Amino acid sequence: MNLSAVAFLGIRHLKKHRFKTALLTLALGLVFFLPFALRSSLSFLETQLKSRAALTPLLIGAAGSELELAFAGLYFSAADLPLTRYGAIDGMDATSRATILPTLSCFEAQGHPIVGTTLNYLKHRGIDLDAGRSFALLGECVLGAQVAEETGLGVGDSLFSSPETLFDLTGVYPLKMHIVGVLEKTGEADDRAIFTDLKTTWIIAGLGHGHVEASSTEASARLSAPEGDEGSIQLNASVQEYQEITPETAASFHFHGDKRDYPISAFLLFPKDARERALTRAEIAKDPSLQTIVPAEVMSTFFATVFQLERFFLLIFSALAVIMLMLALLIFRLSLQARRDEFANLALIGVSKEDRIGLTLFEGLVVVLSGALIAAVCLGILQAALPLILRALL
């Protein structure tokens, strides 16, 4: 019996028992897919996270989890990261040992992080504008490329910051921000962020606000002046703060307290050389409330732990593969026993024992190759979707 005849009979048998064939194929496909999917996903994640981490030599933030600080500084994570003070590293700028870029990323707008920073951040990251200009006044912002794409917003539009809670009992209202620019696509986390001035994020936090002049308010909106301070005017809670900064209201916006105590998520530091980098770390180490991390080192430590877990899962997948192989062999053995009459009839019409064995091997090979093909297709889909998955996670 030639190969075409073996293939014909084998395919007919597999079609007749399509449920058993599909079950075996999917099971083998899963066994092939899982270890490669795990390895491919981790390799992609490692490459992406380490490449961005390598672009930032140092991060300074409040003492706590190094990994949380790394994600907050690099990916503007909204995790419950302890914040540090804007004045925590006062005097370091004067030494000119490093370029310092403060960021505050506690708030969101339409599901995207609002990053308060300085104009130097975009310049240092090498991010150019695709449209409009950069933020210059209070309440102005620029959109990352992906934010503009997903929201459909552009220059001249506006968006509100999302309130931290449904009912903000502190009286801090969402701020309407004016979009003055859209950034070029970079393929990095910056595409998914909304950038504005630090002072704008502090206004969102309720540290600054604007309202009508106290002297022009009605008597019902005023509180009695404290003893010894009869010349001052205090307003009660009925005076609502402005939710938008316009040329007419900008002059009324002001801040309370010491700016050095205002919150910061992280300071990105870019020392001039290795010596200055070491000196900077030594200086920050004197303050127990702060920590300095090297993002590349933090990511390396993180992935060392992840790869230990990977080996554990690979052992599980190996055990699963052995079990599936034994199950497949058992099914084939039981199938051969059930096909005794079929093979006896084949022998009667002159089909040799070698051909009958070849028929069985052909059917097994089709199932194995079909499982491998399914695994390869699923792996290709996963690799195409990994950038989207990474964006969703970060």
C-alpha cells in the first residue's frame, strides 16, 4: 500500500472520530504552547522594562518598596506609593551634579495618568511635539500619542481630571485642563500619559485653588474675622472654587503652605558621570526618609526572581507534558485494541503488517503536527498582542 493510500485511510479514520482527534490535538497544542508562551512573554517583558530602566540612571523617592518606586518613576504607576517632599533634595541642584526631573503621577484623566513635571522632562526624554506646543501656563497639558489616539482629543480640546473618590468631601473638584499639544509617538510609557506642570497637579491635589476675590463676596459667604485680625476676610465653604483656569481666573489661583512640603512621586536624576552618581547616592543615603535606586538594577533583581518562578512553572509544564503524552499513548493503545476487526479486514485484503503500523503512525503524526500548528498560531497571536498586554498592565 502506497503513501497516498495510507494518508487516505488515516484521514478518513481521524474524521470519523473527530471528537477524540480534536481533544488530543488541543491537549497537545496546549502542552506545546504553554512553555513557549511563558518564555516569549517573559523575554518581551524583560526587554521592554530593562530598556526603559537603562535610560534613567537614578530615581529618588520616599523610603519603601524599590520596585514600586521604579514603576512610579518609569511608568507613572498609580500604586499606593508613599510620596516625598518637593524640597527633599533642596540644594542638590545648586551642586550641578545631576539633571533633576521631579514627577508627580497620582492623578488620572479618562483612565490615563496625569504626570506633573517640568518642561525639561520632555526635552531630556527627546520627545518632540506632533502638534501644538508644550504646556506653559497653569491648567495646560500635552497628550501622549496613544492618549490622543484613544480619546480622540487634540489641540484646542479639554479634559477633566478624575476625582479620587466619587464624593470628594475635602472640596477638591476635578480640574478642566486645556490641551495645547500632542506628542509624537515613542513606543514608550510616555505615549500613555498626560503631561502638565507640577503646579497644575498640585492644584488638582487641592494645594492651590482659585475663587472670587474675598473683598467682592457677599456678606453671607464671609466668616467672622478672628480676634486681633479684624482686617482680614475669611470665606466659608459656600464659595466654590474655580474648576477651570482661564485668563480671567488665572490671577485668582494661589497656593497655601510651603512649596517645599508639596508632594512628589519621584525625582529622576541624570548625573554627569559615574563619580557624580556615586556622590549623589551617598548624599541621599544620609536621609532615612529617602531612598535612591538604580532602575536597571531593580529590574534585574525583579527578573531574577521572576525567572526562578519560571523554572518552577516549567517543571509543572514538564510534568503536564509527560501526563499528556502518557494519556495520548493510552488512547492510541485503546484505539488499536478497538480496531482489531478493522486491521483484520485490512490483512485479509492484502495490507501488510508494516503498512498497518504505518497507518497508525501516520494518524499519530497528524495529531502531533496539528497540535504543534495550533500552538504556533496561538504563539504568533500572543506575540502580536504582547505590546497591548504590556500597555494594559502598566
